[in-house]
Amino acid sequence: MAVVSNTSSTVMNNVEAVRATLYEAMRNDDRTVILGEDVGARGNVFLITKDFIKEFGPERVIDTPIAEASIVGIAVGMAMEGLRPIAEIQFADFIYPSFNQIVGEAAKTRYRSNGEYTCPLVIRAPYGGGVRGALSHSVSVEALFYHVPGLKIVAPSFPADVKGLLNAAIDDPDPVLFLEHKKTYRLIKGEVPDGHYTIPLGKANVLKEGTQLTAVSYGLYVHWALEAAAQLQESGLSVEVIDLRSIRPMDKTTILRSVEKTRKLLIIHEDNKFGGVGAEISAMVAEEALFHLDAPIRRLAGPDVPPMGYALPLEEEFMSSPAEMAQAMRELVEF
């Protein structure tokens, strides 16, 4: 992690870290532009850009129509012409109309131009459940974009990571899908270093050292995985918890090094199990570390139904609880 020499810090929650990082980016670089639904006059549905339009003006904080394909398509053009656009999809559930602009245009820009053009675009999208958002405000979209070369996908869990990874995404010459779990916005707090710093995209973080099991997760579930691992620690069971942070590129080195030590792997994510991020991690470990394993790789993830029902029992059934994570960990450790 590259950090400025100033060692001071400020306690923030995740949503405050997003706001502070965006404000600094707008203040420090006139090329930075924010566009999306309600980002201007209203200041975003979570008030992340509140009053930005007063300071930076409507030419840099742009309220758009409800047209996600246009939001991203216009941002692609801005990026190719030298600006640093940050396009907001109000909720990840609304990202589908912009799929072609992200996959067919932004992600292919460098390759199809033989490096003549790049697309330094950040697409921010709040995602995830646990907030009673039902079918249209609870989805995880990472697996839909995981197959796309040329696109990076980031999902931070802690405020300091939000700032460092968002700065890195803004600095990156290629498109980055920046996913922010809504339930962590005000739930998770922590020290955030002052000043500009970046965390390299593609670098996972070992949050808890362990010897008997590797648990890999990202987003909200990282916090619940830590809670579950702490419960097992009281019983003398040792679980290593890795926060993936960058979904693509994936930090294979950190995962493999951990699995070679613990010899068991549990992958935990909120998105559907079938065809999800866990499937790719499982395949990678099976290909590159199979003979280090002492147990089958296990995935704990969402069932194969649309996420997620509004009724609380349906939401709870879709999402994995800390207790379920602890049980899965225990079963694998004792396998």
C-alpha cells in the first residue's frame, strides 16, 4: 500500500470514505467528472455527492436521465477524450442496460485500438443484500462481468480500502467496476489515512492468520467470516481469513500460499453459487494446488434463485449468516 508520509488518520465509515475520496479527486484534478442519476442537485440517494454541484458546478457533477446505457456510453467517450469520468449506477440492479457499453465498448478499447486509446473510467455501483431491498435493490453483479477481459472489478470491505482502491481505480488507465456493499456503508467504521494513497488493484489482504483452513471472501461477508473465525478460535480452531478486495485481477499468489499452508479452502460470497467467483477460485486452486489439499474445496454462496425476496425469511434464507459460516468452517477443519 502506497501511503503519503503523513501518518495522521480519520475515523470514517465506508460511505464517508467514498465521499471523501471522490471529493479529493474532484478537487485535485479538473479532468475528474461525476455523472449519474441524482448525483447533482440531490447529491446521490446516499448523499455521497451532497453539495458537490455547488463547488464544482453542473459541468463536472452531471445529473443524467434515467438511462444507464447513456450514462456509461457518454462516460466512455469522455474517458477516450482525456477526461477521468466516474459514472454512477444508482444501484447495481440497474446496471443491465449499460452492459453492452461496459463489455462491448469500455473493456475492449485498449485491445481494439492496439493501445492507441485507453478508457480510464470508473463505474461505481452499490450492490448486495441485507437491507430489505428485495429483487430490485439487492443484487450482486460481479459474476456477470467476471468473464470480461479488459475490465477490473473491485469490492472493498473496509473504509481504508475504499479510499485506497478507489484512488487506484481513478488512476487506472482502463475501466474499473467499483462495487460498494450497501449494508457496509454505515455499518463498518475504521481509521482512514489522511492524504492521497493507493492500494494496488489485484492485491488481497490476509486479515487473520490461521493454520487449519483458508477462508476467502469479499464485501460484507468478509466481516461475517471474521466473526465466524473468531468463534472457532475460542474452540482452538485456527482459520485464516483473506479479503479478496480485487475480484479481477485475482491475487492467486496470496490464495495459493495460504492453501498450501492450511491445506483446506472455503470460499464465501453473497452472489449465486452457480457460475460465481467461487467457481473460478476453486478451479484455479484445483489446477495449481490440488495435491496440497486435504479436503474437498467448499463454496458457501447464494442459492440458484434470483436475489432476493423482500420477506425477511426469504432474505435470511438467501444470505449466509455468521453462524452458517462458522458451521462450514468447523466441518472443513474437522474433515
